[in-house]
Amino acid sequence: MTSSLPATGSGGVQGGRPAGAGEPLLQVTDLHTEIRRAGKLVRAVDGVSLTVGQGESLGLVGESGCGKTMTALSVLRLLPPGGVITSGRVTMAGLDLTAMAETDLERVRGGQIGMVFQDPASSLNPTMTIGDQVAEAVLLHRGNDRRAALERAVQTLRLVKMPEPERVAAQFPHHLSGGMRQRAMIAIALACEPRLLIADEPTTALDVTVQREILELIDELRHRLGMAVILVTHDLGVIAGRTDRIAVMYGGRIVETAATATVLGRPRHPYTEALMRALPELAATGSGRLASIPGLPPDLTEPAGGCRFAARCEHAREYCASRVPELDGDHPGHSYACFFPVAQAADGSAPWLNQLSTANGHPPAAAAVPQQPPVLQVQGLTKHFAVTRGALLARRVGSVSAVDDVSFEIAAGQTFGLVGESGCGKSTVARLIAGVAQPDAGSILFRGADLNQLTGRDLRGQRAGIQLMFQDAYGSLDPRMRAASILREPLLIHNSGRKRAHRRTVARLLDEVGLPPDTADRFARQLSGGQRQRLALARALILQPRLIIADEPVSALDVSVQAQILNLMRKLQRQYGLSYLFISHDLSVVRYMADVIGVMYLGKLVELGPAHEIAASPSHPYTRGLIDAIPAVLTGKDGARPAISGEPPSPTNPPSGCRFRTRCPRAEQICAEQEPPLVPAAGRTGRLTACHFPLPPVPPGGTVQVTANTE
Amino acid sequence: MTAYLARRVLQALVVLVVVTLIVYALLTRVPGSALGAVLGPHAASGFLPRYFSWLNQVLHGNLGFSLLHNEPVSTLLAASLPRTVALTGTAVLLALIVAIPVGMLQAVNKNKLVDHVLRALTLLCYGTPSFVLGSVLILVFAVKLKWFGGEGPQAPGFVGVITDWRDLTLPVLTLALLTIALFSRYLRSSAIDSLAQDYVRTARAKGAGERRVLRRHVLRNSLLPVVTLIGLTVPQILAGAVVVESIFNFQGMGYQLWYAAENHDFPVVLGFTLVIGVGVVAGSLLADVGYALLDPRVRYAGR
């Protein structure tokens, strides 16, 4: 196993601490963890070894079910019920954590090792104040009196840059925004100045802009406190600029480990390479297909012998299925478990990266958007939700401006991408178009008919032409209905066709979305995440709609599966001339999918234009900020410009003038006084921007974060 | 919090008005012409005016006149209500004191032997009719062992009942055993839910020991649904009191209600029904207040 390495590509992040000096802080040796649940045995961690040096940061990457979280939980023996470490050792500064008595381990938890979990909303106790929850950690390890512990809690909240720490300490978790809750979680983990911080997907539940702030905070605290960090994540972008080393996990094992820049720049394991190629940020726009990894991650209840990735690997030969590759490599400090590693170009870089950079040099072919009649025209769409107060009679004290004067259109066979942070109103737009909510003002013309004017049968007929896909495919499928019934239901509701024909329709659609025929008899719980989203897509397609509203359809999926679904959606779009309203918080996904992008902020459309142009040269500062916030995998660095900070203000009382001005680096007096209209941007064709001081166009060849930049 | 309370009180008042309307409607349908005299002055005619005049009487403490005892229903109520409150209150308290550790123990040892044994025991108590349970307890502990009295406390008033622990034990035990299973089962399932919550893992990651995790993080969050349940079990407990008071010859509301029903003493039946209705409404109101006190999300949301 490699000892901690000097960071080669992340620009002096060692914090003055000689890396590799002395013995490592944390050493995991041949760890095996099993989880017994409902008569099944899952070998979640299967022989993992890794080390973390003093003050070093390690990124543990992999898709869901690869064992990365179980590895992290094994370190502190915080495994879920049924979880057992069957063999291997975890030592922390000479102490054997696997053999230690529970009461001794309690001194290590929160004292020596702090841990931050994925979802700050559920990871905080809803009935305890933030201050008490942070102070509890202090009381447990420092034995201080309550008052001293609370004082220390406020100090720690200040350390994690919590706004108004004294006030927040007295508040309950539900008072705080997602970003503030995650800061509170970090404060709990850091209250006793641990030597190691384990962060398990710390930003997955947060917006990109907030994600960047939290990651920067962890990074800064690591240097300030000289602690080591293990960052567990599925997102290569999250660790790209922030960790010294990466360990890539697959099927319960580490398949590749080296310095971060080495793994990302010259991946040798086919899985690592495939994972990177599946990133939408690397896909050329237009008709380019996203590279996806075929098949599903291995079932760890009955793992196959040999290389776990063999079944999905394009380089695999017969040999791979029978023998287990050892984790070693031809370069010191770069280990990979593969018999047939990815070839390297003469200069040492991966060949596919070069292809990419040339592909991005040209404007994509789809730039010339053919003039098609619009399928959907949205004009002045407005929706307010009343805010009421009062004990007896609900008085209207204000309103949340969820959607305010939003206009756009979607051409036939095209995709309109709607982007923005959570709470910006993008999902409300979807609900209004789908007819789940009624707009307060504005019109929705679908194929020339105003949906608000239609009633009864006419409305139902038109409604069948608009279908929905959701983020949580599992939640959107009835758990007590088999796939066939789920697909038949829309046909029955709309009395479409004869019942005898339904069976054939169902079979045809299952085939089209790439599901095996026997899926028809299965329940949603028997399907994987990707299969469920395929089924949801099939249900949306069964009435032969013209428009599908897809609300974050791939946000809950792994990168490799996400690529499969995105490719499938594009294939079906070409096949049926479908239009998509594609809603996502992830600009790189939207850029890949959409022909036209609309950017929303606090209920307002702030920028509108062709997707590749917006991504390459945003004109609204908010769009720029969103793009800058996306962690780029290849450059390993975030944008040089400071990303927009903080979280959106409350939509109950949106700021006067331009709603973005409170977070805008370019804001001036006029921004508070006058609301900028959505008008054609100067010097750009086909672009609309609502800004008093729009950004100048980026010259061709300039650096842009969303597109791959291999320099 | 005040807004939330005001809203809940108002809702409770609306329910109470409906309760009085139903009771009054029943009262007027009661056979027997003697009732007219019992109901008090009836200058007004028509349902609503008569209802309001009756309501006026009720609000002034006039619940009618017992045909059997030859005294106002309110007098009867004043004597029996505190006794029943003492009996049922002690029983609920005892049930909670037993059910909380039992439920937590079951949750921690989910699907293990302890869990199964405790579930079987509590269900056995829950499933046994109270007259059987009461009789068995009397037979064993009063007749055979002579540890406790076979009859409920006979001293008057709340204090009289509470202080006579020798006679109080068996009726309280009978009532409590019935409700332990109810509370412990709820607590078990809600504690199992809480144990699986991410914040419990957070507490463990802080270095909190098992006892602290259970006390500080699991118990409080698990008690929330139980608090609601206590409010909702008020009618069940009062129904149980009717049987238990009869078995133990304990002169409380249940006993009086039973006796009045057997002897067609309708003013007493309906007067007591009204009071029990008020008790049930008050019980669920108190449960909501308790819930709000325990759960800050309700306290501040105001809805």
C-alpha cells in the first residue's frame, strides 16, 4: 500500500506539513465488512487497504453500492444494523479501532475523528437546538460544564462561518437552510478539534453554489487545523481540486489509487476511465452520445470471482472473469487493479482526452436550430402562493412569488432546459404546465390551444399530450402495482385503444426503453434506480405525448446510469420528434441535453438563449456564477472568479429591482431601483438577458468552465 | 405557539358545541313524559331556542335531576368525578412508567427473544377482558394472598382514593395492564423508527454512549406519537373504568353511569355522557399541547 504522497497537481495543499513523514495517521488494512439483512449477506467491503497521512486529504470515489460509505462507517464502527467487520484492521495513530472496546471507541468518535453525513436535514436532531447539539460533543469529550460547552459551541459555529452564531445556537434545525444545517453538522464534527474528518457525501444534498462554499470551508479548516480529511463522494468534480489523493472503489474493492491529478489526468483502470467519459461536462454538444457504462454495478450478495468490473468492461478478456487482479502498478504511487490497463499516449495523457479537446474547439453542428413551430408557448406565467398568519382567520400577510412573468417557447422536437437553484420556481413552472397547479396570470398554449381556456374532454385530450417524469422514480411508481399495470393505467384513464392491444403496447414500450420483457411482471422495488427511471419514461411515453416534462430526471442516479438515461431520452426524442422541458439544477447535464436554456432566479427568468452559447458565454452574472460553481473534473480547479456566495433570499420579500442584486458582484445603485427587463443582449443574437450590466461576450477560444479544458 | 393554541382551543370548542347538540337531541327523544319536568323551564318553543335555554342551564351547572337518587346530577358528578380522575390518572401514569422502558427495551432488542416475550406478555394483558383480568387479580392477590383489598377505596374524594393505596392497587393495575400494551407497542415502533434516523448516527459519531443516545435522542423523538395516543385513549380508558369500577365496587363516574343505565336514569346517563364528551375533547387538546411542547417544529410552524 502506498504511503501518503506529495500532492503533485493540487498546488501546495500540504499546509506546511511534510507529507509521508512519520507513520500514517489512519491505516486501514485488508478490511472486510459484511452486512446481513433479511437473510441476505452483502460483502460491502471486500479487502480494502488505505492510508491517510497527517493533514492529508483522501478522496474515496465510487458509485452507489460500491462500498465507499461502508468503508467510512467501518472506520468508526458506525455500521448499520447487521453490519459486521469480519476481518482486517483499522488503526488510528497506533490505536487499533477494530479491537477496541466500545467505551474506548466512544472517546475516539467525535474526539479524534469527526464525521459529517450526507443529508444535514435528517442528520440533526429535530427536537434539540443547534447549540445543544454542538455542545453535546464538547460535553462528551471535554467534560466542561454546560455553559462552557455552549460557549465553545458558539465559537465553533463561528469557525464554520455560521452567520449570527449566537442566535443560530438557540434555534432548531428546521429554522436553517440546507447550507447552514451542513455548517452546523461540520461544527459538531469539529467541536473537539479532531485529527481526522470523515465527510460522507457532504454536499450531495445541496445546491451547486452552496456545495462550493461548503467544500471550500472544509478545505480551509483542514489547513487551519492541520487535520486530515477523507472525502467520500460519487462526484469526481467534488474531489478534483481538493484532495491530495484519490482511491476509486468498485464492487467493494479499491480499483485505482494515486495522486488526484494522476488519476484524473491519466486513469489506468477502465472503470475510472469509463466514469470520466460518462461525465456530461465532457460530452460534445449536439448529436454526440454520452459515453455510458453498460449494465449495472455488481450484486455484492453473490460477487463473481475474478475482476468485479469484467462484466461491464470493454477491455475485458476471458482471463479477467477468473482471476482477481492485484492492486499494484508500473509507476510508484499509482496503483490499479487491472490486467489490461488503459493505454497511455506517448506524452502520458489519455488519448480520449485529446479527441475531446478538438471536439470542443468547433461550434457544435446543432447550433443552427431549424425553425419549427412551437409545441408549447408560455406567456407571462405568474404564480403566487399566499402566506397567511393569524390564529383564527388566516390573514394574508404576503405572498411567495414562486413564478413571476415567465415566458418561453419550446419548438417541436427540441429540448428546453430550465436551470436554477432549489426554490427558484423551476418545479412550479413544471406544475403549472402540467396542470397540477393553476397560474395566477399568463397563458399556456399547447399546440395552439390555451390550456387555461379548455375544459372537460378537450382539456383531457390535450393533457394526454403532456407527460411527466420525476426525480424520485421510485416514489413516483405505485409500490403495489406491477410494471405492466403502471404502464396500462394511462391507457385506461384516457380510454385509448382496445384492451387487447394494451398488452402489445406495453411490451413494445418496455423494449424501447431497454427493459427486458419480464419486467412487466415486476414491482418497482425489484428494479434498480436506472430501470425505474426507464419505466417512468415508458409510462410518460405510452400516450404518445408531444411534450415530456422531466423534473430532475437523473439527479438521483449514478454517473454511469445517468449517461444511459440521457442517451435513451435523446434517442427517443429523435425517434418520435418529442419535445422535452428538462429541469435540472445541474448546468452540465442541461447543457448536454438542451437546445435552448432558460435560467431562473427567485421566480424570474434571467437569461434565455441557445444552450451552447449560454454555457460558453453567459451574459447574466447569475448564470456565470452557476457555471463557476460547478467543480470541474479536468482542470481540477474551480473558476478563478469568486463564485456567488450565500443562498437565495426569501421569495416572500424578494429584493427590490433586480432580485439577484443582493448576491451580485456587479450590482450598483440602479439595480435596487429598477427591475431589469428581459431584453435581447447587446451584441448577441438570439439571447435574452435581464441585467443592467450584462457580461461582455467571451471571445472565441476563451476559457469556459462547463466545457472540458485540458490545459 | 399562542396562535397554535388559540386555533386548537377554537376547534375544541366547535366540537364541544356539536357534542352538546347531540346530547340535547338525545335528551329530547328520551321516552317518558316525566322528563319535561326534569328539563327545567321551557318557556321557549322550537328546537334551537329550547336547546339554548338548556345549554344555559348546563353552563350554570344544572345538568338535570336524577330520577333514582332524587338529587341533582351535578351533585352526583361532584362526588364521583374526582374519584374516577384519581383512578384513571394513576392507571395511565403507571401504564406509562411501565410501557416506556418496555417499549424501549423491545425496540433496542428488535425481533430478539426479549422483544417476543414482552410482546406476548403485554398482548396477553391487552387481550384479556377487564372483568376476567380484574376477577383473577382479586382472586390471587386479595382472596388468596391477602396483599391488597378486593374492593376499591371507599373513602370520599380525590385524596381519599389516592391515599388508600392498599385498595387502590388492584383496580389501578387492572386498568393499567390493559393500556400498557397499547403504549408500549406504539413506543416500540416509533423508537425503532427513531433508532434508524440519521441523527442517531450523528449522536453516535459524536461519541455518545448507548444510554445517552437512547435518553437524549431516541426517547424524546419517540414519545411524540405516544403523546397523541394518550389523548386518543381517553375514551377507551373511561370505558375501561366503567367495567373496573363495577367489579371493584368503586363509586366513580363509571359505576354511576353503569347503575343509571341499568335503571333507566336518563338524566344521569346523558349528563355523564356530556361530561365524558368534554373529557375526550380536553384529552386530545392536551395531547396537542403536549406535542407542541415536545416538538419545536409544531411550536413554531403555528399550523
